[in-house]
Amino acid sequence: MPDRAFIDTNLLVYLYSASDKRKAEATVDALQSHECIISTQVLNELGNVLLGRKWKVAPAVVKQIIKEIQDISELMLVDSQTIEKAMDLHERYGFNYFDCLMLASALHAGCSLMLSEDMSDGMVIEDTLTIKNIFV
């Protein structure tokens, strides 16, 4: 059975970027080899990036992309318990709040991996969640 892996927003952005084919391919491989978990936060961040000034993707296309991501992953809702856990993680580990919110969602979902290029590769959170940078 594949590992449950929480997917950071930045990996999903690479799926739709023509700027770095190597990272896009690594992301596809990671998505295919893990049981993928995302949160409502990840979908919101992805939508914000795609709709933003740099990308300017049409809203109808962004809706389709978000649907595609939901079709290949399990969606975790960010609730008050997740927010409280994120605050605790921020105090303990010092990551920024939004990264801690993803870590809290990953822990809540029972993930063993957090796939992200922005956090400390190899670091173990709460003795159960390992941060992995798939690009190194």
C-alpha cells in the first residue's frame, strides 16, 4: 500500500507550469506513487496563484484544474482543531503559520509524508510525519 502523502501547493503549481519540466515530471511521479492528500487551504492557494497577476489563468480553467486535483487526491477540511494544532506546531517548530496549517492537516489525515520543496527535507514532525523534498 502506498504511503499517505500530503501535497504542498507548490508541487501542484509545477503541474501547470511550463517553466520547469523536471519538477513537473517529478511531481507527476510523486502523485502516482502515493496516496495523495490535500486540504482546502491547498486548493485555495492554488487558485490564488493561478488567478494572480503572474499566471492570469481564466476562472473557468482554474475551476477545471481544481476539479482535476480533487479527482486524484483526498480532500481534508481545515477546521478549528487543525487551526489549533497549527498554532502548536508554529510554537514548537517555528515554521510559518500557513506551512504549519498544512502540517497539521497532514497529521490529522494520518500522513507519513509531507511532500514540499519549501520545508526542511528529512525533518520529522511529531514523530510520525517526515518532510520530503522530491526535487533533491
